[in-house]
Amino acid sequence: MRELDLREREKLTIGQVRRIALAAQGFTDRRPEGAVERRHLNRVLARTGLFQIDSVNVVTRAHTMPLFSRVGPYPAGLLERVASKKPRAVFEYWAHEASLLPVETQPLLRWRMAEAREGKGIYRRLMRFGAEQAGFIQDMLAEVRARGPIAASDIEGHKGTSSWWGWSDAKHALEWLFWAGLVTTHSRRPSFERLYDLPERVLPSAILNAPTPSTEDAQRALVEISARALGVATAGDLRDYFRLSPQEAYPRIEELVEQGTLIPVTVKGWQKKAYMHAEARLPRKVRARALLAPFDPLVWERSRAERLFDFRYRIEIYTPASKRVYGYYVFPFLLGERIVARVDLKADRLRGVLRVQAAYGEPHAPAETASELWQALEEMALWLGLGEVEVAEAGDLAAALAAAGRTRPVQPAAAVQAAERFSMDEA
């Protein structure tokens, strides 16, 4: 990798920006040769800044995928262990939606917690609940103090339904306390239900005792994390990473420019001004091969994915089946420096099958796309402990992908060994 000279910064090409972005996201880092350990997880989080949490478990929950996409198969319990057992490396909070973040980031989000206590920056319904049910919320805080870690469903007489709108009063109160930073996630049950506890019983004392930065300093630090993770980005990209408002982000961007941390650049084909992190590097080539979860930070901002990769991507979970274009839960496939295909995946755990319900190639997909995609699917299947990849006929890449699979079938014995190797007990 190398630094760009001043002349190059005047007008970056899309190809250069892609390579810078992929390097910033960790796709040029060497994969571990042995077992994936805590230090490898820390390295990836230092690149991405956070993992977005999503409860959908069609294949595997979204926050488990970014690490796999960058380092390959890792112990199934590794992420849960660093999130729920001492010494904790990550914690849950609202960042780019609900997220897992390094514990060191917690002081940078205290201003958001303070605003939540004043009813700012939270869902309107939760804001109203906080104003109307202050006494009940304090009762729930006392319950957590006395009984934590505790789930909302453990509160007698407060059973909600499965939907957000079906939250019980206890769940509303606990989520208000969570947003306000007065409780945090201790761990999650196998059903993914959150267990709440007091921060002082969960977070490392060194983090709790760290000074609280000013709001401006914290926001500036969050923008810098975003810039480092993105490499080159518009102001909108930078503020989206931690869901900052324009008023919160734009002054901080200008301050980082004045400090020399951000360098204004022009990107050929982009209409808006862009900024490059001063430590960004341009690799000569990127040799990535990765399936990306729908909420991977490389693609979660859809307009950026389109600008970077000429790849239009939409989540179709809530689209009626008859109107879906590509499928229910679609993974983009990154090969080299481009997104060359997309696959609608489902883990059929009862049958031990990773089902490719549809496979589509992009117009610029190279001839080796099907064989490379099959290898990526095979690796994912083994990681998930599935013994077979099954390809349906839907999609213009399906036939070629199925043909590639006939030459390299997943071995059931290997899947069993993978399931044992990456079991919770080994994490």
C-alpha cells in the first residue's frame, strides 16, 4: 500500500476509492493462518468500528458475519464470549442502529445517553412513554438493580407479543433505560432475548471510570472512526455511520479538516465533495473473496454501495414475495475489487443444507464468478456446520453455480468436523 501524492488527491478515480475503502474495511488484511482468536476480532473491530445487530436468523445473525467475511471461519462462541463474559471487549448500544461496539467507545456515546434521558434522539413512542411513565421506569430500574441480569419477560404480569408494537410496559421501560445508559446488555438468551443489568456490573471499571468527553469532542471522535472505517466518504456517509444529525456531524468534519485528519478530495463521477482520512492507504490490488451480510458496513449505506460498486442493493424482507426482485435475504458477493453477484440464502438446519434460493451475476461478473462463489458458499456451509450446499434454479447464475458445485461438493464429514471445531465449547 502507499500514500497518495497531492496531484492524485485532486481527482480520485472510482477504482482508487474502491481500493481505499476495501483496505479501510479490512479486506486487504492477511487472514489468520491458524485459529481465529480475540486479537483477530479486535483487529477487525478496529477497522469497522462496530458490528450492526439484527435479529433475523435466516442464515446467521447479521452481526456474526462481518468478522467471517474478513477473517474466515471463527469459533461460534467467540463473539458471544467477548460480549457477555469478562473481560468484555464489546458492548451493545445505539450507533448505526443497534450495534456491538468496542467498550472503549462507550465514553464517546455518553452524550447520546444523556440526550435520551431528556427525551431527545429516541423513538417518539419511547420518548412519550418516558415522559408519561417516569415512576414505572424507576421501578424497573430498581428491579434490575435487585434481580439483574433480567429479561423483560421475567417481569411478572408483563408479557408482550413478538412485535415492536407489542412490547409490554416492562419492555418499554427497560428499553428507555437502555437508551439512557442506565442499564446495558448483560447477555442474550438463545432466543436472542436481551438480559439487562446495571453498567457497573457489566462494563470494565476502567471504562466506567474514564472521563466523559465533551459532546463536541465525542462527536469529532465518532466522525474520525467513521472516516477511518470508510477511507474516502462524503459528509453524508460520515454522519450516517453513527447516525449523527447534520448539526452534529458537519461542524466536526470541518474541524477535522482544519486539524489535517480529513483531507478534502474530489472523486470522479461523484457530485458531492468527499473527504479522505489522512492515514488512508491505496493498495495496488485487492484480492478479496467474501459473502457480505445485508448489514455489513461495506454496503449498509445503499447509495454509497451504488457509488462505489455500481451495485443497486435493497433489502426485500418486507416486500411481498411476488414483488421481490432477488429474494428474501440476499448476500452480495465481493470478488477482487468488485461486487460480482448476489445470492438469496437460507440455512436449513434440520436437513443440514445451505440453500441458495436464487443466484444472480452482475453485468461485469468475470468467468470465474460461479466457481469462486461456490468456494465461498462451501466455506460458509462448513462454518455453519452444514453438510451440503443446494442450489435452486432461480437466477441467471444458478446453472453455472450448480455446475461448479458438482465438481466441488461439500463433504458431510468435513461439515461435522467444522461444527465440532467451531463449537461453543472451543470458543
